[in-house]
Amino acid sequence: MILVTGGLGYIGSHACVALTQAGERLVVLDNLSNAKRSVLERLRELCPDAILDFCEADVRDRGALARVFAAHRVEAVLHFAGLKSVAESVARPLLYYDNNVGGSLALVEAMLAAGVERIVFSSSATVYGPPLSLPHREDHPTAPHNPYGRAKRMVEELLADVARAQPGFRYVALRYFNPIGAHPSGRIGEDPRGEPNNLLPFVTQVAVGRRARLRIHGDDYPTADGTGVRDYLHVMDLAEGHLAALARLRAGGGSLVANLGTGRGHSVREVLAAFERTTGVRVPFEVGPRRAGDLPACWADPSLAERELGWRARRTLEEACRDAWRWQCDNPAGYPD
Ligand code: NAD
Ligand code: UFG
């Protein structure tokens, strides 16, 4: 079985669908701090024949982890569980080190105690910090400039140290760029609590009438149209990256740190245009000041993932907009409580 921590969250839930459709049996562990239980019902509805066990627990809870490993024959772990707000990490750094580093430490300890030696970890492009040059390559120096990013880098280092000390232990750390979109069924998607931080959920909430207008955070960046540029990848492409990582570990491949992105950057205005073109819905916007801590541009060199994992992003920005819009229209208020 595969243990999926944080499997009811945005990315983890999409990975669960990709995994079960590939015939994997899963046990999901999530403390529901940023997910609703109804996600589990949606997953079971999308994957009716799948073996999908659920354990409501905190990944820092060593007793709960020991019980999960004792009750299931876990072969590998996909570790999504974590907090992900950069702004919150600046305000509450200890919470982020405790949850994201402490949680990973407890998990790896429990894995070793149970003889489980393969893990795929959700890292982030944030570990790079301000780019010396673009696109980001995995051998570029890392210089995260907030506690969230530093916690991600610490977990990458923790995994590398354990792999050095423990010959059988192997990991893949995937540095995600900007996941967007939803499963094409419209049954699962991104459901942020409160006002969305991220661009696409904000756009879809404006389009569906939950918010009056998008605020573009600055149009005076040194980019082609002055708005910020990011590497947006479809969440199902990202989910499939985890299958590729798992396949590598099963095949005896070595530990790896790899970017998952498309290799293309799009500006905020380009994303808006793609959304309007695909859905036919106009999105009112205003231009505001820059958001503190934002970088002008960030995109991946994904060639290592293609070489080492045989993975590349296949879906277009338009498909991601279409799928995000379907999810938003079918679930205007997000998941039911
Ligand atoms: P999410 O908040 O939707 O999902 C995270 C899940 O983990 C939630 O279901 C939450 O309830 C659970 N969780 C959090 N702390 C936990 C704990 N201590 N014990 C058990 N469960 C816990 O976030 P997401 O967007 O799906 O992100 C998944 C992972 O990918 C995170 O580690 C995040 O840092 C990383 N990541 C996300 C992005 C992004 O843009 N979404 C980019 C780069 C990396
Ligand atoms: N943006 C707006 N208006 C909004 C929201 C976003 O103009 O309401 C702009 C931002 O300024 C940026 C772009 O849209 O130029 C993308 O912003 P997101 O917040 O969607 O994504 P970021 O790249 O800023 O941040 C994401 C994750 C962070 C992570 C970072 C780097 O949300 O957690 O990628 O990996 F740290």
C-alpha cells in the first residue's frame, strides 16, 4: 500500500485519483486542518473500486503513525501534508517549523522503524528564492526568503542526510511550480479557506460572482506586460509526476530532486486572457500595488524530470482554466461541510 499524507488536500486528492486509477491501494492520513471530510466521499465516488483507507491523524503524532504502519503493509509514502501559506509562515514561523519540519521528521522516523524506505516529498520552487537566472535548474543555489521555503529546504536536507546514513533509504523531492486546475470530472478541485491567495482560485471566484474583481498585484515588473510571470502546471500533470517518482523508486532508481513545471512562464494578464478565451466569462480587475515578497518571474527547467522520470507536463493552460472553471461552477461554495 501507499501511505498518502495530506491526501485530502488540493494536490494530494488529485494524486489519489491518479494513483487509484493506476491500480494502487492507498491509506490516506490527514488531520483535516485544511481539508474537508467530504473530499474522501468524492474520491470514493470517483474511484469506486479502489482500496482507499482513511486515518484522521496528525503527521506529528508518533503513536498514530506507528499504528498506521502496523495496520497496513506500506511500501512507500507520498508526503503532501503541510501548511502552505508564505504570509502565515512569516507571522508564525514556529508553527511552520513544527508542522512542516517536525511532521516530516516524525514521519521519516516512523518509516524507518517500520522498515519503509521510499518517500516522495512535496517540495516547492520557493526553495530557490530570487533567481540568479531563469529558468530554475535543480543545481542552482537555493536561497528561500521566507520560513515556509526554509522549512521545505530543511526537509530536503533531512531526507538527503537520512539517505546518506541509511543505504536502503531513497527519496524523490519534487519542487512544484504553480499547480492550477482541477480533475476534469469537476468533482474535486482547489477549495481555499477564506480569501484565496493564489491567482486562479481568485479568478474563478470573481467569475462565479463570489468576489467583485481581481486585483492584479502590480503591473510595473520588468516583464513583457509588467505583470508577474509564473510557471502554471495542471494539477493532474503534477499528480502524474508522483506516479513517475514512485515508479523510479520501485525500479531501484536513486534519490532525486526534480522540478515539476512546464518550462513556460505566463503573466497574470496572459492567464486572465486564457481564462476569458476558454470560458467566455469576463473577469473584472483592477491594478493594485505589488504584493510584498513577490518575485517578478519564476519558471522551471523541467528537463531533469523528463530525463530521470520520463515525465513532462502535457496539458495546456487553457485546459487548466477550463477544468478549474468546471470545478468552480459545479461547486460554487467549494466542498460541502
Ligand atoms: P493543501 O493545504 O490543500 O493540502 C495539505 C493537506 O495536508 C491538507 O489536507 C491538510 O489538512 C493536511 N495537513 C496539513 N498539516 C498536517 C498535519 N500536521 N498532519 C496531517 N495532515 C496535515 O495544500 P496543497 O496545495 O495540496 O499542497 C500539498 C503540498 O504541496 C504541501 O506540502 C505544500 O507545501 C506543497 N506545495 C504546494 C504548492 C501549491 O501551490 N499548492 C506549491 C509547492 C508545494
Ligand atoms: N496575483 C495577482 N492577484 C491575486 C493573486 C496573485 O495579481 O489575487 C499574481 C501574483 O502577484 C503573481 C501571480 O499572480 O504574480 C501568481 O501568484 P500566486 O499567489 O498564485 O503564486 P505565487 O507564485 O506567488 O506563489 C506560489 C505559492 C506559494 C509558493 C510560491 C513559490 O502560492 O506558496 O508559489 O513556489 F511559495
